[in-house]
Amino acid sequence: MPGTTDATFDRDRLARWYAQRHLETDTGVERIFFLPTNAPPREIRFLEVNRMISEMTPPEPIDFGVDIGSAEAHTLYVLDVTPSQWDAIQRQELPLPTEWTLEGIQELGGR
């Protein structure tokens, strides 16, 4: 993705770009959800339903700091969950990380 400046940083556009890249490179990803509610302006939170991962409880997001120390700095967090964990999250039987919510959820891709 071409560089962005403070004036042109578009989190939603960048999230769509990252989602497309993840779907192209990770064959285990079945669905990608963008969770913007409660996230700081330069933080992108993804919940990815991935059939190729082992179940870890509780699931923990992975921090992909991007362009750290530059004007384009932002963070991409990816919470990989199994299909059964996704079902449990939807039933509110498995909590999301602190400050994460399904409110405002946007599905950005799937197979």
C-alpha cells in the first residue's frame, strides 16, 4: 500500500487492503472481520476465522506494528480464532480481548 501521511491516513481503506492481502496469502483464513469500535484512530483490529490454527484459550491478538517511528505509523492487531471459537465468541461464551467489541463489526472478506 502506498505511504500515507497524517492528513491522508484512511484506516478503513487500509483495513480493506490488509484484509485482501491476508486472504491472498493465508489459505486457512475463512473470514476477516474489522472491529473499529473503541480502537484508536491508527489501530486496525482484525478478527480472523482461521481453520488452520490450533485452538489457544484465550485467543491473543498478534501486534503487527507498521512503519513504527514514521509519520505513517499504525498498528495492525490480528486475533486468529478457530471456527468453533468464533461460534463461542458470537454466543458470548468466549470473551474478546479487553476493549474489543463486536459492535460496529464489518466483514471484509471470506471464502
